[in-house]
Amino acid sequence: MIRLATSVLALALVVAACGENADPGTTPATATTTSPATTIDTTSTTAPPPPTSDEEAVAAAFQAWFDALHQGDLESAWELLAPTSQNSLGNFEIFSIIGTELEEGWGAWAKAVGLEFTLGPEEEAPGGTRRSVELRATVTREGMTEQATSILWVRPSGDGFLVSPFEDIGPIAVEIAGEAGDDPPLPANSGSGRRIVYGNAAQRVWLVEANGEVVDSYLVSGRQGVPAPGTYEVFSKSEYAQAGHDDIRMRFMVRFAKGSSGLSIGFHSIPYYGNGRPLQSEDELGEFRSAGCVRQSVGHAAQLYEWADVGTPVVVLA
């Protein structure tokens, strides 16, 4: 098996057509907020006064983090992360690997126009209390200007807050346990070359190198008979995606097929509602649970996202 040190994360939510639905009988929890929208002035060059409220303290925390990333000061940006996010990433070395992506992504929010956020209520979580923050702004990245929205966490620290954008994704730097012999062998007649093999009946994925070596194999949750057996290829990827309904979101989307409705089918992490509640547990992987896409644990979803480039063949078996 292999050790993950994958590059992540969040450049902005990308709305992606994906045939994901809430499980029957479940109702997505509605996120509530206790604070009105607060506007952050990103144009002023004068040092702001000390924050006098939670809203101002959160604004100051995000602006400091965005500014550090925009300036390429990764050490300061690392120190401005809550320990929960640092632990998810694993260490500063991994954070520094994704520095360019972060600078181009979240760093662009340092110069966002009309940056506003809505601060949610306190909630208990592993590691202590946290609060959700919905960010909205006009952001320019790589020459493209768009209206961007994202929801992140903050953690109280002293008289202020620390940003925690990575705490729900990890641990990223983990060793996937197990020996290759523990997994079922690669099925016969599953193609050749470097490829992803998805056994629908087995609800299992194999990642295969060009020389035939299976670098990993693991259980997933898809939909029985979807997509039809055949050979496809990866045609697009998004680190963050949305189902387009019920506030369902997912990470590390790798699209490779189209469903009968025209919606994209892809590999991604187990979806979750906007309040962070997942649609299923990792223990339930291996069962048919999806409306069409192929659900994976966060670690395996991040691994496949990094391993598979656009154009990588995907062989779907019955």
C-alpha cells in the first residue's frame, strides 16, 4: 500500500452536476446562523483597530490568513491555522507542498471585492467548540472573475479565532493499512495499462499502474448497474463539488461518465450536508448507497484525485 501526502484543498466551491441524492427517509439539517452578514474591507491599507466582537475577530482572522497566503508567507499562514486543521494536514511539509495552490486559490480572497460572511452558532466538535463561517465575495483567480461562496470553520483561540478550513478532510498524511494480499485480486479481463478499475457488483476500486501493479484497492458505494459496463475516461476534476440540491456537497470529484439524465458520474468522497453531516459512514462502504456516483472515504478520494489525471481510463465491470 502507499503513504498519502496529497495536495489539497479548497480553491472555492465548484457547482458540479452529479447524480447524488439524500438517502431515503433522511432530511438534510438546515444550517442556522446567529449573526448578520459582516463585510470585510479588503481595500484599506490602514491597520484595523483591535476587534471588539466575535464578528470582527473572525473577519480579522480570515483577512490575516488570506493576506499571508497572498504574500506567499506560508509559515505565518500555517501558524494562523487552528490545531484541528494542522492535525488533518499532518505537518508543515505537506502544507508547504500545496502552497502554490493555496496562494492562487485562497490567497486570491485577499483582494476579493465585497467580501462578506455570516457567522454560525457555536457547536461542540472533537477538539472543542467551533463555528461555521459562510464566505461570499467576487473573487478573481487566474484571470477569471466569479461570485464565490464557501463555508469554513473557525476555532476560538484566546481573544480571537483561528481559521480551520481543513479539519473535516483528514488525516491527509496517513498510511493506508493492510497488505496487498488482503484485498481481492484484480479481476481478469479488466483492461490494460494505467487505469482505474471499478467493479460494480463487488463495490470495489482498483488503481492499476501501467506495468499491471495494483497500487491500491478499496471498497466504495455506488449504484447497482450504474454506469453500464465499459471503458470510460476521466474528463474533469474538482476539489470541491455540489450535488445541486439539498445542500449536498462532496470533495475530490473525478468525473468519468454521464448518466441517463445527462448528469455527470464520478468518484468522490462520501457526500455531506452543509452542516457537515455525512450521508453515510465509512463502515457502510461496500454497499449500494449512491444515486449514481461512486463514494469513497476522504483519504481514498484524495488519493484517487491526485493519482488520476484527465484522460485516465476507467474500466467499469458488471
